[in-house]
Amino acid sequence: MADAQGSGRSARTNSRLVVAKCASLIGEGARDGAVARAVHDMLFALRDGKVSATLTIISADLETMSLVITQNAGPPVFLLQSDVVMTLDASSQPIGVHRSMKPNVCEVALEPKLAVVAMTDGIYAAGRAQGIPWQDEELQALLLRHGASPDFLAQDDMAVCVLYVGEHSADVKIRTLSVNLPC
């Protein structure tokens, strides 16, 4: 998930450019941290260091049976593991504006009932202009209550990414993916 600076057509174009490049590199087998750095280099070169973007990559590595969360700036990512919610702060710099950057990478073992929620700053900062922003504790409580319901967490046309690991049998190799994109 990428969120380029600004709004409107140019921000949407830059966000799509970043996501398309990430998807291409991951599809070719590149690791998430290397992908974040390569996409940063591309955006820096194409936009002369004048456009920044936040970037969050969440992937399930079925070879190592781990979940990898790669972040560059933006809102924190919330991770539900063993009925404990952790806040992973993206304290790194955004991509695209500095000569070099290093993403934050977190890796955890894939296990049933593991849930991850990432969102763009428009969701995370909702209510701030009226003086009633989301508190991290409220988002953590929401994840504790509804972590096993990814459809509930990703509703209402929001820029939210939810990954949930359900119960599974090791001999069954079926994976499901649900994507909902408004027209």
C-alpha cells in the first residue's frame, strides 16, 4: 500500500506507480526490504527527489512460514498475535525524497489467528481536524474485538489492508484472497 504526497490525480498516479513497481518486483522474487529500496530509488529518480510517499508491504512468506511487514513512514501497523495487539511504528523516512533510506522490517511466524491491519493517513488521522482523532488504544481494541473478521475491518471504502491467518491444515494447500476495489 502506497500513499504519495498530495491529493488528486498526481498523487494517485504516483501511488499507483509505486504499487505497480512493488508488485512487479515481488512477483519476480525480490525480498520486501529490497523492493522498498528499489521503489524508493525509482521514485527519487523519476521525480527528482520532489515527491514523497509512504509505503507498507505486508507479505506472507510460505517458504519460511513467516509474515513480513515492511514500512516507510506513514501510520503505524497494528499486529494481533496471541490475543496481544502490538503497534509497529513506521519511524523510518518516506520513500522518494532522500538519497538513501532504510525501511523498517518486522518478521513474525505465521500462526492461526494472526491479523495485521495497515491504513493510509486519511484513515489514521480521521477526526483530527475536529479535535477527536483516533487513539492507538481504540484501534487496538477494535482489532482485538474483530481481528478474525477481516471483512468487517476493511469496510466502507477505506484505504485499509487487512491480512488474517485462519485455521488451516498443513496438507491442504488452498489459499483464499479477497479484494474489494470500489469503482
